[in-house]
Amino acid sequence: MTAAVFPDTTAGGEQAPDARAPRRPSLSPSRAADFKTCPLLYRFRTIDRLPEKRSPAAVRGTLVHAVLERLYDLPQAERTVEAARGLVGPAWEELQADPEVAALFAPGEDGAEPPSLESWLASAGTLVETYFRLEDPTRIQPEGREQLVEVTLPDGLLLRGYVDRLDVARNGALRVVDYKTGSMPREAFESKALFQMKFYALVLWRTRGVVASQLKLIYLGDGEALTYAPEEGELLRFERTLLAIWAAIERAVATGDFRPNRTRLCDWCDHQALCPSFGGTPPPFPAEAAAAAGWATLPVVERD
């Protein structure tokens, strides 16, 4: 078998969405993970679309992703640490156009001191600099960045997501890369971390007929990387897992029955006030809005 040599990749364009894809709800890695974690959280985010607070950590992740995406707009020889750090300021200026983002660093109504913008930006710069210890961007020419990948499975399920970076070697081998601003998880949690990457690998396999040679998670928080080589049989089993998750989601939508699942992750949930696990009451299930969005819901029974 010919080895995959990714540094010598050739640039290419993003794939256009399939015009034949049905206009119906789709499944993404994050929403599938939401349902596995807590069906009620899935409902609040996907059906009710309840607002959630932006956090400095989440916005920093958005900022770092934007910098690493734009880094590859530069000529290969100019992709230096200094150039990357120089991209932090302009990317931050654009993010501030969102009033909710700008408000993160404004004094609170109660007079509370906001986080230090200077130290926050410095921490983002540190994460960007850490990237250069893990890869040499002057030797990489991605095919895609923040690239939409999607496929409709034979049963009609539409899978879609955005890949941080897609590399294609001269021999056609694929490498899927995802940037994380946290630290690499312990071995016991690796399978959860790889769920998203297997999702992308499945979509690419179904659309290109090629099983990715490498899935690579880059953890900028501690300068570590997790790599994995999936196999075709494994992707088939993963596809069945996604179909089972989707069937459970469809049953929940049809009945409006989304059960909460209390875990340690609840400590970071914005919806505790509406969650029965914390004494709250969810709003009535928006069946009409769900049906209008393409979901199959139980018909309303008219009473005499």
C-alpha cells in the first residue's frame, strides 16, 4: 500500500451541497452528541432553539479557529508564528461586531468586573502559538477549511457538518483535522472525542468512496494530538449507530417526549430552570413549528 504523504497536498475547492438533498432536518455531530448526552437538551437546542449564553472560553475557541483558518490564506512561506499572532487582532475586531460577544468584556449591570480582555487575548495568542509545535503549516496545503460535508443516506437521513481542515495527499489519501482549544481527554474518553471525527469520515467515505487514512484531533490546550485510522467495517457500524440515534430522535419528536438525563455536564447547562431534573417545567412542545420545519409529528386529534 502506498503511504499517505500529506505535506505535498494540492489545494482545491469546497464541494457544493447536493441540490437533490431533501429539505428535511439533518443530523450533525454536535446534535447527535447532544441527544446522546440528554434528549431534552437536544430538544431545547434544535426544536425550541432556546438562546444560550456565550462564554469567554467558547468565544476564544471561535477566535482561534478563525486565526488558524486564515493562516492558510497566506503563502506557504509566510505562515509563521508572528504572522499567526498578527491575525488575532483583526479576527477579534470582527467577532466584536456581535453585541453579545462585546458584552462579555463590559462591566456587568451589577458592577461586577468583567474578565480581562488583555489576558484573554494573550491566552488566545498562546493557543495559536502552540499550534506551531504540532504542525508545520508551511508544508501543508489543505484542500478545504471550514468545509461543509454532507450526504443523504439511502433511508433519507441527511448527515452534515463542517470540517476544520481536510488534507488530500497526492495518492488521494484523506486526513481529517479538527482543532480543540482544550486538553486531550483521558484514554477512557477518547471514543467520545472521536465520535465527531468518525462522523466526518463516514460522510467523506459515502461521498468520495475513500476511507480517511487519518483522523487527527489537535489539542492546543496542552499541545497534544490524537490520531486514529478508521476502517471500512467500523464506519459501517458507526452508520448503524447514527441511524439508531436518528430513529430515537424521530420517535421523540413524533411524541414530543424528550427525557432529561442528569449528568455532571448539567452544571454547565443554561436550561436548568426549564429542566424537570432541577424542578423546572419545559415549555409546551412546539409541534406546529416542528412540523413546519419538516419533522414528522403526531397529528392533532380534534375532540368533539
